[in-house]
Amino acid sequence: MRKEDPSWRFALGASPVTEGVIVFIETDDNLTGYGYASATAHMGASMEGLTGTLDRLIPHVKEYDALEMSAIRIKMDQALSGNNQAKAAIDNALFDLAAKSMNVPLNRLFGGAVRTEFPVLRILAIKSPEEMAEQAQILFNQGYRYFKIKVQGDVNLDIARVAAIRKRLGEEANLTVDANQAYSPKDAIAALNGMATYRLDLVEQPVAMDDYKGMKLVTDSVPVTVEADESAGSIQEVAHLVENRIVDAISLKVPKLGGLWNTLIAAQICKAGNIRYRFGAHVGSRLLNAHAMQLASSLPDLWYASEFGEFARLLDDPFEGIDVVGGFIQIPNAVGTGVKPIGT
Ligand SMILES: [Mg+2]
């Protein structure tokens, strides 16, 4: 899918498009489950890797009844370790199928919805402080009140970005930053202490994903909630971060964690360790966001605002059925994920 803004940039790169693969699984009784595999280079998934992995895994899925999800998960892990993004698409398509076979919304498989509406946090791509404040104002006028300021690792310029956006939007806006690993631990501490003057609720992944000691140093040194994203790339990594209180919060993403089932486990690990969690950016089709929202709706401890609206800046989405209205998004009262291919 093309991006509305072809110059969209974050600390790890820039691309005018976002790529993914739609998986669909059909049953003998003519039900179709859909899943979205997300090609995210900074989480280790390329388009080539995804298509090759899916070609290898899908024949195994065909050996089972679609409702034998545990057996399919074990088989996929035996056939190929890792490769969470491809496995997530299959896992999610099976959950969609299971819900459709029971004629219920997908959240019922996780105990049912305890909320049907979410405040949406939107990302501001790296640009000059003035340009970012302008983009923030456009989103604010559309009703958004939660913002994620992408920063690049330049302490003074990044503080200027936060200052410009706070000044422009006023106190009603809730601000967070995402460094995508761009800082050294000490630069992160300096930057965050500077940004805290402008009231900052959250910093995402300030330092390198494998620098656990650096991350803990930042967590222990700043008055801002520190959240892991790239560091939390599997349920094992989530467990490590929680057990050692390396961060205050975790960004859950269905693709990086390997599907809805593993994301549910990750949320429970966070809850058990008193670490906050929310859902990070599910960049890609509405299909992917619908899956994530169906699970999120059933989690009573979900914290802050989640990123279920990035599809709004993408063109050519082949799915329809959800949209952000006034800064909020609702799960549809429909069977399965609640989204469907356009025109079906
Ligand atoms: Mg992030």
C-alpha cells in the first residue's frame, strides 16, 4: 500500500510504501478466514522472507481441521522456528475462521469485549519541528488527542520537536515519543529530562533493542514511562523485560509476537509482573488492525491509547469495515474480525 505522505520517515529508515501479504484460508464448508502478514524490516520480516515462509508453512496447516489451532501452532514451530510475522498471519486467519464457524465476533473467543471503543494514538513522522507541529495540528483538528513524535537521536533537535508540538496543541494533547533505538542511554536520559518539561507520557524504545542494561538505566533515571517495542519481539523477550523490570511498559504488536494467541500470553505476562501494556502501531491493512482490536477489546488492563489508526495514512487498503472517527475507533458488531475485502 502506498503512503499518503511519500516522505514519511522514522529513525530507522524511509519508504513510500508499506508491504504485506494477505493470507486466506478456506474451509470445505465455504468459510474464509483472513490474516495479514506484515513486512517490517526493523522486526526482521522482509517480503521475500514472508512469502517463502508462508509457502513452507501453509501445506502443514492443510493437514488439520481449522479449529485445531494448538496443534497447528506446534506443527508450525516444529517446521520452522521464529518467523513470527508469517505465523501471525496464519494464526489470525484461523482465529477469524473459528469465530465465523461459531457465528460470533472474534473477541468472544477471548472472553468477550469489555470495551468496544479505543482512543487512537497517531504517529508524527520525522520532519522539522514546525512541520511536525503543523501535522499534529491537522490530526488534532480531526479529533485526535494522543500523539507519538518520532525522534532521531539528536538531543536538542528532538527536544525542540516536543516543545513545538506542545506549544502548538496546548495542554489537551497527550504526547509520547518513539526513538526507535536512536539514543545512547545517556543521551536518552538528557533528552527525556528536557522533554519532560513539556509533559511527556511515554518514551518508546530509547536505546538499542539488545541493550537491556542501557534500557534499565534509562527506566531508572527518567520521570517518563519507558516502553519496549523492538526489544519485545517475542513472548520470551517480553518475559525477560518484565521479570527484570527493564521497562515500565510494553508495546504489544500481533505480527512481531506471532499472532493473537501469543499476544494474549504477552499481555498476561505483563499483567502478572505489574508492567503496563498497550497495542503499538499495526501498520498495514485494516484487516491487521481489526484482529488486534478484537483481542484488545477483551483485555481489561489495557493501558493508555493504542495505535489502531495508521491505516488512515495508507492508500489502496483492500479491506473495509473500520474507520477512526473523532480520534476514536470502534470494533464492529459483526462476525469474525468485522472487516471484509472491499466489495464483498
Ligand atoms: Mg515503535
